[in-house]
Amino acid sequence: MNRAYYYDNIKKFLNQEQDIILAEMVSNNQFDLTDLQRNSWIEEIKILKEQLKYFDEGYVALEYTIPRIGKRIDAVFLYKGVVFLLEFKVGNSAHTNKDKEQVIDYALDLNSFHKESYNKLLVPILICTESKYGEFDEEILYKSSEERFNVQRGRILEVQLCNKENLAECIRKVAVNHPNEMNVSPLDWINSIYMPSPTIVEAAQALYHGHRVEDISRNDANATNLTKTTEAIAKIIDYSKNERKKSICFVTGVPGAGKTLAGLNIAVDRQRIDENEHAVFLSGNGPLVEVLQESLARDDVKRNGIRKNEAKRKAKEFIQNIHHFRDDALALSDPPIEKVAIFDEAQRAWDDTNLSNFMKRKKGKIDFNYSEPEFLIDVMNRHEDWSVIICLIGGGQEINTGEAGLPEWFNSLNKKFRNWEIYVSDRIVDYEYTSGKSLVEMFQDLHCTIERDLHLSVSLRSFRSEKVSDFVKAVLDVNREAARDLYLQFKDVYPICITRDLIKAKKWIRNKAKGSQRYGMIASSGAKRLRSHGIWVQNKIDAPNWFLNDKNDVRSSFFMEETATEFDIQGLELDWTLLCWDADLRFIGGEFKYFNFAGTKWQVVGQERRIQYLKNTYRVLMTRARQGFVIFVPCGDNNDTTRKTSYYNGIYNYFISLGLESLD
């Protein structure tokens, strides 16, 4: 299906009656058409006919859809090898920052995900029909080539501001000043492959409102396994339902590979297929659940005009906190209403010691002796006929005491649930998931099926380079040669810088972020001596406000006043991050050393599991940015025994040795 409601060459557009063009747009519109929208289209067509009559070539597309964010560009004009993106604000006299961000976002989106727009000159133009004549920025048109293309990677001109009378003049001047642009094939551009990589918030909103995973995820050769994983799980559910089996699937993947996206898609898809399955997405990650529930509710209110309380209730039926699910199951002995349960970040489920202690302290359950995996399987096992559990597993993501990791799920299955059928990928034996245990050790005589498509090997978060997660692993494993080589491969498209100056770091990140791209400051929860720099990790953020609110809200990430830790940001993401590095993870004598600040001094971390938690903490922090990040390493102060310069110099020098650019 064509993404534009109308498209044709300039001659046919100018010669066609306005009513015919409007009728075609209306017939291609899948949504209810309001009088306001209809009148806006009529005015836009009128302006375009008047302004584009001066051009004897070109191609016009109206209402071009961007699937990733579910929005449409009012008009696209392909002329002289340049792609002009036209956003109309009919009746407006002022060009607001919000409107500028909107059209810049279109350009950034096309530059990143639209194959035929790659390396093409994209010109975002904001047309406020009633603004003063001559308001578009002529100075921008005559900047040097280097200054002119300073919006992200690729070639995007700064946003041009026009009105209904000077659009043609702006287009002409851009074309004159860029005479050697490569040809753009109109039909190839209109029908171009679109390879989106949505944020988890965008993905949840799109899936919730009817889009399928293949509509909002990349479909290039390097990322096809997201769709394959979704299809593989759907087949297992259908088989289990038809054959009255109980099955458990383990979906593994590198950080940012789309495990959560696959899980959300299954929950939506199964509700669409059979609402009686009551498929539910469960997560023990409180901030993730809060942010997704709030984002879905806000979007539902905006789209459908329903009350916020009703929207929030609907969102909670789709996405639930796993602890609430557990507490409901404790109160009853009946099977849950859910037949398909998707457990996000299942590697973080608690072991028996920690869960039993928690249940005794908080719930008064003296005789509770389950691990979280064992109890959750037991709950779904109450069904007499069939049920399916889908465990989404992140390698090297356990970051807190008591998180049992993947092996505890297998121990529980071996102990009590031998009737369950198990599905895993051949990558389940990788060290990050099972510490190198073989399939025989883990499953013994359980019924286990290898399904290769249950592993997601390509990072979609860092859409500019799938090699970022490999780089982070090499850094933490102190594989210098591999880290240097990997960074050289992606540094031009995914920058990572380092500095000893927090002000410089904040300035860098603000300059890098364009349009509505989100940025924020993050640090380890153990980074307690960054407090002298105004970075107070013990101050808990309000996750929905931090991740969702706009640039005018002091509680939002944009202000870089509040710092998110690994517990706040795991499973979520920003476009750009400022990673503040403290002395809890130091580089001494060619290797990492691990510390915990307690009371008034640093203490060496010696327990292997706690070392792994801290290593995973920095793995999480270094894989949260979609576009790039800057690392702030303090200089330290020898007058303060808790912030000696030697604690920080090793980290800074290590990253410099890997080729990172210093801002100092």
C-alpha cells in the first residue's frame, strides 16, 4: 500500500481539479475526517498550486505516512534532487519551537530509516500561512557546506520558515545554492523500504493502537529475526493450545535487540486473535511498567478523548507489574485468567532465599519457600488444559542482589514441572545467559526443543550501529584490540566522547540532540561520590515525568538535574545519554576493580556475584543511548580521600587508549 494519500508529477498536480485531488486523499484516508482536517487540506492544495506553478519539473506527495511514529508529513516536493518536507500550520502566524521540532523530526526520521532518503539533501520547511512575508532564514542558505549540514549524520538543512506567499522563493533559492544534487527517482522514493527502529515507548503506543511489529520495526537483512522470533512464538502458542500442552519459551538477545518489543507484540497479537487468552505482558521493572502505562494512557487520552482514569485502567490490563500478578495469585488457589504470560527481564526474578525473606517480612508468609521462577510457573501450571510462559532474557543484565538469572528457571522445571515443554535457542549456552553450562547440565531429561529464532542477535536500539553492544562487551572484558577496532567502525555514525568537565558534557549533548530527541544524565546507583558535582543518585526520579515530560518541565530528563540509575533506565532508552562515571568501577593495573561506598569510605567488592552485578550495571548504562553518548569522568580531589585523582585517572586514560575523542 502506498504511504502517500496522493502523489503525482508537478504538471498533473497543477492541471488536476482541486476536488479530484481532495477526493483521492479522502479515499486513501483510513481515519475519520473532521471538517478542520478537510478545510486544512483544501487550503494546502490551494497554496501548493499557487506556489508550485513556477516549477516545470518535480513530484508532489501529500500526507506521506511515517509508520514508526504514526504521523504524516503534510507534503513532500521532490525537485532538482532535493527532498523538500513541507509542514503546514494553516491560519498560524508564529513559528513555534514545537512546530519546528515536528518538521525536524520528520527529516531525522527519513534520514535514519528511509532508504531512498539516505544521503539525499532533506529540507524541512515550516509554513505558517499567516506569518510575515520574508521570514524564512536566507542566511542559512548561504552558509558554508560544513555549517549548513550540522543536523545529525547525513545532509539535513536547518528548518526553513515560510508563509503562504514565499514558499516558492525558498525552494528556488535552496535549489540554486545546491545545483549538483544527485537525482531522486520519484517512484523509488515513494515506494522506498522503510526501516524504523522505534523507542520502546513509541513501539508500545503503536502496537497498542493496532500496528503490527513488522510495521514499526526494521526489516532490513540485519534485523529480520525480530519478526521471525514473533512468528516462532506464535506457532508455539497455537501448538500448545491445540494439543493442550504447557510450554515455556526462553527468548534471549543482546541489549536493545527487541526482546521487550517482541513481548509487547505477542501480548497485543494474542488479544487480537483470541481475547479469551488474556495474554498479558508482565515485568518486575517498576520504572518500565510505570512509564509504559503512563505513555499509553496519555496517548489514549490524546487520540480518543477518554478520561485519564479509564485510559490508565485499560493500559494496566495490557501491561502489569509482575509483583501485583504474584500477589493476586497468592490470594487465590484458582488458575489466573491469563493463559499466555510474557515475563520481561526474566533473568531478574528472585531466588528462593531472597523471595522467601521478602514474603516473610512484607507479606507475613512464614511458610513461603519458593523462588520467583518456581512460583510463577506454579501459578500458570494451575490451568488444567494449556498455558504458555514466554521468558524474555537479557544476557549480562542481572544488576541486583537476589536476581537468580536464567539457571533458576531450569532448576525449577527440573524440580517440579517435568510435564512442561521447553523451547530455547542454541545460543542459550552462551556464558552471559547460563555461565557456560551445557544443555545436558541444564535440562537433564526434560523435553527441550531447540528453536534458533528465539535468539535476537542484532541491537535495534543503537540503530546507527549494531556493533555498539559488542564494543561495550569488549570494553568491560578489557579486550582493547577488539574495542578499538569496533569503535573505529561506528564512531562517525555513533559518537562516544569523554571529558573531565561536566559543563562541557552537558553542552555537547545539548548540541547533538535535534528536534524532540530525548537526552538525560545517568549514573550507577553506587556512584555516591558524584554528589560533590551535584549528581545525587540517591535522589529517586519520578520515572514517567523524567522519561515522558517535555523540555519545559524541570522534572524531565532534558534539564539534566536529576540522574537516572541502572534501576530506573534498564529496559528503557534515550537518544543521547550523559554517563557519569564514579570510583565504584576503576581501572587499575590493566583491569577493572570493583568498589562499594559504605558509610565514609570505599570498600573492595570481592564476592564474584556482586562483581558481576556491578559489571552488568555499567553494561546497562553504556547501552541506553540510541544515537551516542558522552562519558563524564571527574578529575578527583586529593584533599578528599574518597575522591582521589588516582581513582578516576585510570578510567579516563583507558577510554582515551581505545580512541574515544576527548572534549577537554
